[in-house]
Amino acid sequence: MKNSVPLTHCPWLRLSGLFLFVCGLAACSTSGRNVDAPQALLVGSQHYQTKTPYAPLQDLASYEEPPVGFRPVYTQLVARHGSRGLSSMKSDLAIYNLWRQAQADGALTPLGERLGPDVLQLMKANFLLGYGVEGISNPGYGNESLVGISEHKKLAQRMLQRLPGLWDEVAKDAPARELVVVTSGVDRAVDSGNYFVQGLVTGLPALNPLIRKPAAPGPYPEGGSVVAQPEGTNRFLLYFHKLVKGADAVTNPANPLARTYAASQAYQRYKNSDPELQEKQATLLATDAANHAGRAVLERLFTKAFIERLASGQYRFSNSGTMAFVSEDGKFLPRLTGDGKATIESLADAGTMLYELYAIAPGLREEAKLDFSVYMPLAQARVFAELNDAADFYDKGPGMTEKGDVSYKMAQILVDDLFAEVDAIADGQFKHAAKLRFAHAEIMIPLAAHMGLPRAGQQLGQAYVFSYASNPWRGAEVSPMAANMQWDVYRNGDNRLLVKLLYNEKETDFKASCSSAKLSATSYFYDYAKLKACYYP
């Protein structure tokens, strides 16, 4: 490896029984390409899709003013966690194993030589992600990055700026009001909630005593050994896509949560074994477009002979092997072994996995400072982004018309919770000043589909294949990192309630069939009584 450093200063790794030394971050970058990606690149048409770092879609100053006589009395939020690292060691190790074989074959182009060190640098950032960062208790893969932490703190600060009248009143009425914080219980969602709260109380310290984390639903599972959940956790509400028998089973049909548990089980059967879904997903990477895009990307990195060996099935790569890195202070030495399940068996596979690294890198710009766009031209990024969106569309989005609501029925509990909170305000119960929920893309996407939000809920017939030409669904719009839905509630002296929906901080219509609840054709304020009647006829 060029520009090596003394081995005593290097983290180590082992792949397939072979021990290697890996140079540190500074030495690994031999190309002088470490950059701080400008924010404009992160929110434009770079095709990062659901990995897109967050940016508000509308300026606060441009929001529609409430009608005369109405003041804000409540707000609520559902948000995805902020920008994060890779969820586990999969595509990065598979790509690195491919690169090592190409290196051994003497099959690297000048650009290809730069790929391996950059992948190692990205891996180190993921191995050490969150180490030494206040509020991160379990460093490593899957954690929020510094970008993600900032996203939620700033989101909270803008909530304060948007509704100053509400927060002034809440602070004045303390302790009669409270801010309820609920998460899925998964580390990055919990951390997002904590950082959001930090943003709130930093801006208005009087809110700190009002934060409340309710007890988790329980005891669950019914009929088994109870699994204790921390305060502020609600898996039924915010992790409904992965409810499991050993922790969440609801066996009593009279239990209101039985419907959510049953919908979750139906969804998981659909996701894991539905033959039509499996066929759709399998065909996505088998297209000529996918293989052409994969070839176009690989031709810039490897020799033609190496690419043909992969294309003809002579080579197969996976995320097998063991790797370890050490923190700069030498006190944190994570070591992981790949499960071998992430496989590269075609040109499309290789392109897709390299795209995953391209898409995750912007959210790690503070930790890794890498520009993976040199390996993924925009034309090919768009192809793989479309494939990624297609997979998400069928897997957790609106999906196929013939499958009904199986991919989003489980979100009904969250829709009910949103309306129940406003019902309490309508009944004169003002204890809750806000309810703040923190979850995942697998929650935001079904929620948007269930609510029929613009461009988020249009299904596609089974005979058709999702494409950007056939459907408006886009992951970057529906669920970028820190994606959020906010309902601001206003009240007048006659106790009439109005609701405004902000999606990623953009004023947004509810489903089209509820347009009669709008104050006017051009308004984003909805009469709450009429809106509820539309969703619950």
C-alpha cells in the first residue's frame, strides 16, 4: 500500500484467516481527495434517496399565517432518526473483498487503486462511530453521525422558532403542561429523541422540567416471560414493522394492541415470503439497465478481464472475514466478523453495493470526509437510486394494488395516536403541550402511505414495474434522514380547532379526499372536525 506508516501506528484487520495491517485515517487517503461536502450537494439531485441528509423543505418565514383569532395550542411530531452510518458490516466488506481480489490480480485502474483505502476509511468511521461522543452509549455501526445529531437539534430549534406563542404559554403554565417523548427503543431513535430534547431545552430551559417519558406498554409478551422496556419506549407505536413473539406477543383478541400485532405479523410474512414480492425484488437487479450501470461503474475501477470474470460467474464475493480497528486513543478496539450473506454475484450487485457506500458517505462527512462521487457518476447513481426506491416502494411503501394495505396497515395505530392527541385538545385537555415520537424509515414510509399524503401513497398494479416514469414515490422525499411529520394545532375563542400538516417542514396537504376540510382551496389549514370525519367516516 502506498504512503504506508509504521505498523505500530496502524489498526489491524484479519480477512479469511490472513492478518493484515491497515494504515490510519490520514495515511490511508493517498489521493488528497478528503473534502467537506458542501451542504448544497447533500440536498440536491445527488440520488442519495432514503440516505439523503436532512434539510427543511420550506423556510419558516414563508409559512401561511393562521386566521385572525387563532393561536397555537399544541404540536406533535413523528420523526425518523438522523443521519447515521451503515447499519452493519455488509456492503463495505463485500466491496473491499472484491477490491482485494482485483488488487491481487493486478486489475486496478488508477482510480480503482484509490477505492480500497477509501473503503477502509469509511469502515473505520463506522467501526468507531459515536466513540467519545456525549450521548452515544454503544459506539459502532448503526449509530447517528455528528450530522444526524445536528439534524435533530436544529429541527427542535426551528420548532421553537415556528411556534413562539405556544412555548411562551407552556413555560408560563408549567408544571401544568408536559412534553411527552416516545421512541422505538432502538439506540439511534432513542438518541435522536435525546438530542431533539437537548435542542429544545437549550433554546428554552424552562421546558426541561416538563419532559416526560411514559411507561412502556406492558406487560408483554402475553403468555410468556415479560420483557421489560425502558420508560419512553413504545414498540407497538414506533417499531410496528418488527414486533416479535418473544417480546411483543398479544394473544388476547380483546386487547386493543392485538390488531397492531396481527398486522405486524402479516407484514413480516409478506416481506419474507410473499411469492409476488419476492419475484418483484429478484427481478430488479436482473435488468439490462442494472447490469449496464454496474458495468459502467466498474469499468472505471477495474480491468476488462476482471469485470468479465465477475460477469461470467468465475468470481463471487461476500462480506466474509473479520476486521478490527482501534480508536486514536487506543482504548476502543471493536472487532467484527461478517456473516457472508451480502453477496456480489453480478455486475449489478457490485454497482448496487458501491452505491450504498456512495449514499451513506454524506451523512458521515464529519467522521470520514470522503467523496464517493468519484466512484459513482450521477448517471449510474440515478439508476441504482431508482432500483433502491423500487425495492422500498414494494417492501414498505404503497406496494402492489393487489396486495391491499398489507405493507402499511400496521401504521393505523400511529394514525390513531395522532388523532387521539388532537381529540384531547378538542375536549379541553391541555396537559400535553406536545408529543414527540422518534422512529425509523420503516415507520415514516407506511405512515405516509396510510395517510395518503401526496406522492407517498399511490399503489401500482402487479402487472407493472415501479419506475420513476410510472410512479411519483421517491425515497428522498418520503423518508430522508430525520424525515418528520408535524401537526400544529390552533384554537380560537369558540374552541374551533385548525390543524396544519408539515412534512419535512413543508406545508403539505392531507389526502386529496379531505380537501373539503380545508379553509380554502389554497390554504394549508384544515378544520379539525371535518378532517377527522374524513379519515374516520
